[in-house]
Amino acid sequence: MLALRCRRLTKRYGRLLAVDGIDLDIRAGECFGLLGPNGAGKTTTVEIFEGLLPADAGSVEVLGMSWDRDERRIRERIGIQLQETQLAEKLSVIETLILFRSFYARGHDPEQVLRMVGLQEKRKAWVRKLSGGQRQRLSVACALVSDPDVLFFDEPTTGLDPQSRRQLWEILSSFHEQGKTVLLTTHYMEEAERLCDRVAVIDHGRIIALDTPARLIASLGAEHVVEFQSECPADLDAIRRLPGVGAARAEDGVVSLTVAEVHHALPALLAELERQRVRMTSLATHHASLEDVFVALTGRHLRD
Amino acid sequence: MRSRAVWQLSLCKMREFVREPEAVFWVFIFPILLTLALGVAFRSKGPDPILVGVQEGEGASQALAALQAVPGLEVEPVAPEAARQKLREGKLTLVVIPGDPLVFWFDPTRPESRAARLEVNGALQRAAGREDPLSVEIREIHERGSRYIDFLLPGLLGMNLMGTGMWGIGFSIVNARMRNLLKRLVATPMRKRDYLAGQLAGRAVFLFLEVGVLVGFAALVFGVPLRGSLLTLALVSAVGAMTFAGLGLLVASRARTIEGVSGLMNAVMLPMWILSGTFFSTARFPDAMQPLVQALPLTALNDALRGVMIDGASLAVVAPEVGIAAAWGGAAFAGALYLFRWR
């Protein structure tokens, strides 16, 4: 059973090809992430999925239905959280939820949804009195109030503080644990790694990689990344030949290596730099992430 | 389910309105203050005295004595050098130069000067010995409905219906579009016509309050009459409110910024403030402009409201005006539905 299926999806804005022939199958019950930098075409793609933008070419099916024939039936079964929606400032939290509930034939009791997103204490507060994180949780509550089968979230945690971000992740996780489908766009690799069963890396309107986060990272051939800066440029070819070093690239004076085992690669690297008479000015290591996958695929960073 | 959505949408619209103190001020308080100010400024205080100057010279004292006996005239001697300037500045409406021929010096474009000429001529001729062949008896009419405030109030009511209809609908729609809220709403199964119906229904509730407060205030404070039936007044007001709600919807159908919609609103409303007979009669405009003036929705609404309130007209009598307003409203709705953008 597919929650969403699209074929050869294309959208053009003037001369810019925002979505360039995307094919995608999202299974029911899956939490699927669209990961890419700003301007990659994530929002355009999702808004076509949500029936808010017409595609120039290609087909979209949501829960086996098409937007042309079954718009209202689809709308009854999906929940949407848009980037940058500002709900009415002078309505209270519960009034806003009751309003959204009134649009749907079936759904949750608004009071219950308040508990799901942890806003019961703000029940009577006006929207304009809410913090950024609380507003975002209300926006999520409006998407959940119809008890949807599929949730579309477009960068739900952008601009939120770490605590609010974790609260949202918990809400999303518990929705997903009920066996429901989530489609999430984000440019936070940590978010995608943590929440998503599968991730499509999207760049310039194309899907350039699609797999589980673990397998995408494994495709780097190494689990760790070592980054260092030096006073003068090091000889990268020699470094690539070191044992356990997968790839090496230099960008803005920072050299980053993917390595299988830090405790073997690091002494070898230090010895090699000593031999080249290159003095290091900084050194850092971390577990390889989807960010590194993106860098490896495009040569650019997600935040660029 | 459908009716529940319309109900919730109109309920939320009402809540947003009453939680906006500025909006409440402009809809309810401002018209009352305006009525109060204009009612006091233009209160009926009897005719202004006619200011007549008698140029100093031979025969001036006899003429002064004769004219001072006439009620409604205020007479003063004036030096020949000063006469022209006082006439020009309106400090005198007429200057008499006694003698034979008797000279009347005035600006013929000023109606009160022409009236003064007749008054003064009669008085001086009688003082010189003229006998009037007919005797004269004077009757005065002092009836409610013929004062400026009685003319003004229905116009203010019409203007208020226009302003709140257009702003109340247009502003909130553009605001919702700017905040991406319209887009969020169409992402639900909400029917688009339910949204528009909710906007109108939310507006209609305040309509009757707004009309009632203003008409009640004017009746209590200034004794402005309501001669027609309350039901007819309510019907005419409702048609007027929906007409301007439609125009508000049309103006807001594409605008993406508050500045943009404000400019459009003013472009639509400003001509009607002047042309539609709110503060003075549309008869003051030349004949060539009348077809335009009479075709405006606010002119039609003002005329219908005046007919009902002052002349006690029935719905059948004001039907042509109500028809003009309704036609504007219908056309505006149709245009708005065609042009409307949700994002």
C-alpha cells in the first residue's frame, strides 16, 4: 500500500526548473524525509503533493487517489503544516482548533489534540501570546485534528530552539508510531536521521540519493569524519593513500577526511603532516552524518 | 457538517472583530462622534441676520433709521472707501448708497445678497411713502425632517455601511492572505464558498447593531425621525451592507499587501464620499454628471435610506435604489469569485 506515488513530476518557474522529473514511492506507515538545502525544490515538491500547486507534468497519487478527481476525499485524510503560516492572532488556541476541526467530517476531539501537543495550559491564550515553539505545536495540532492518515510537514522545526525542536520530534514520533505516514522536509540532517525511515536527498529539483539514513551514511564507506585546518596547504594525494582514509577534500581551508576508524587514521595523519612539515591549527572528528553524505554527493553543504 | 464550518468561520470573524478595539471604534464610536459634531455645528438656529451697510453721505441717517426698523436686518454705516472691501470679504452682503437713483451694490452670485436687495428695497420704498396694495400674513413651518441633521444622518449611515463593509471584508481577507492563512485554509476540505459565506455572516451580525446604535443615538439626541418601518430600514441596510461587502471582496480578491488594498479601497470610496450625497445634496452637481452620480451604489443607498427614514417610504418606493445597490453587489460578487486568489 502506497501513501504517495509520483512519476516524472516537473515544475518550472520561468526558466528555473524547480522540480526536475521526480519519481517517488512512499509506503503507508513510513516516515519519509526530503532532505536538501534551501532552494532545492523541497517545498515546491511537497506543495504539489499537497494539491496546493499544479505540476507542469507528471502524476501524483495520494492514498491511491488523484487530485483531479478526489480532491476533497484526499483533503479529509491528510494533515498539512505549511512553512510560515501565521494563524489568526486574536483567536485562542482552542478556538483555532475548533475552527479547523469544523472543516472535517471526522477527527479528534480538539481537547484531546491539545493534550497530544502539550498545549492544554495555553488553551485559552490568544495565538499572539504564544512563543514560536508553541505556535508551531498549534500549527501541528491543526494538522492532527482531523486524525489524518498522512501528514505533510514542511520544515517544521526551522527557527525553533532546541527544546521546542525536541518536543516537536516527540509529537511526530508518536504519530508515526500509530502506524501513520509522515512526509517531512528539512535541511537539518539530525532531524532526518532521527525521525525518518527513509530519506531522499534532493538538490536542484532532482533526487540524488534515496535510502535509509544508515545506509546512506554507510555508502560513504566510512563512519567518521576528521576535519583539520593547517597553516599551509597539505598534500591531499598523500593523505588519501593513508590506511583507512576513504576520501579527502579541501574546502575554505578546511580539509575533511572520511575514515573508518579514527584511532588508526589519526596517528597516520599526524605522522604524514609531520613528514610534509605542515602545522595543524585545528582538529575535530565526528560521526559521519547525512550532512557528509550531502557534501560527498554535491561538494556543497546543506546550509549553503 | 457544512453549516458547522460556516458557523465556526463567522464566529471566529466576530471574535476577531470584537477583539480589535480600533475596529470597534471606527464602526460604532466614530459615526456617533461625527453625527454629534456635525449635528452641533449645523444645528438649526434660525436664519442668519442680513448684514447691510449704508454708505455715509446725504440721506444716510434716514435710510439707517428706516432699515433698523426691519426685523432680520443688521444695519451699519460704512465709509465709501471701506465699502468695496467689506463686500468682498463677506462682512456685508449689500451696500446701499442713498439718493435718487437709489444704488444697491452687491455680488449677484450670492443668493443672500439678492434676498437682501429685495428686503432693503421694500423697506426703503415704504419709508419713502410707497403703499402696498395687498396685505401680508406670514406662516412658518418648523417640522422635524427638514433640518440638516435629518438630511445628514441617513447619509452617514450609508457611508458607515460602505466603510465597514469594505474594510471589514477586504482588510481581513488581505490580512489572511498575507499570513498564508488563506492557503492553510484551502489545504483543508473547507469549501471556499463557506469561507466567503462565513465572512458575510460574521459581518451581518454587527450590521444591525451598527445601524441600531446610530439611528437610536440620532433619535435620542437630535430627534431625527424614523418615519418608515424598521423592517424596511433593516432590509435596505442589509442590501447596502452586502453590496459593499461584495465590493470589499472584489477589491481584496488579488491584493497581497495592506498598503495595496488600502489604496484600492480609498480609490473606490473617496469619489463616493464626495459624489453620493452624504454631506450635501447630489443636486449640486451639474446635469452632465448626474448619470454617473446617480449610478453610484452609495448614492442609491443614501437615497433609499433617506426615503425610508425621512419620507417614510415603503420598500416598493425605494425599490429602484435598492435594485441599483443590489446590482452592484451581485456584479462585485461575481467578479470577486472569478478573480479571487487564495494564495
